[in-house]
Amino acid sequence: MRPIRASEISTFLYCKRAWWYQQKGITSANVEELAEGTQLHYQHGRSVLVSGMLRFLAYAMLLAALVLFAIYATQSIL
């Protein structure tokens, strides 16, 4: 008896027919569309990651500007 993987349980709970197809080795009729969807999700994930990194960089630059302004302001007062 082979072990049952967590992904199999997940597939079964989501769609019993998909699990059955997987067990019988029947491939999906829309493999090309699935591959395109996977690629689209990968590209979207990359763009979300890049936007997060750019936001972090913007906040770091804003903080640096505020620190430099505070240093400049305190030196000109003294």
C-alpha cells in the first residue's frame, strides 16, 4: 500500500473527479491553457515582488531624506 500525499487529499477535497483523473493518469484537455495560466501567475507574482521592493526603497529614501533634513536643520539652528 502506497502512502497518501497531502496534495492528493487536497485534490480529492477540492474535486473528486480531478483526483480520479489523476489516479487514472488521464491528462487534462486544456494543458496549454493551464501552462499559460501558470506563466501568467508567475509573471504577476514577480511584478508584485518588484513593486514591494520599490515601495521599500521609496520608504528608505524618504527616511534618509528626513534624517538629512533633520541634520541640516539642527546645524543651521546652532
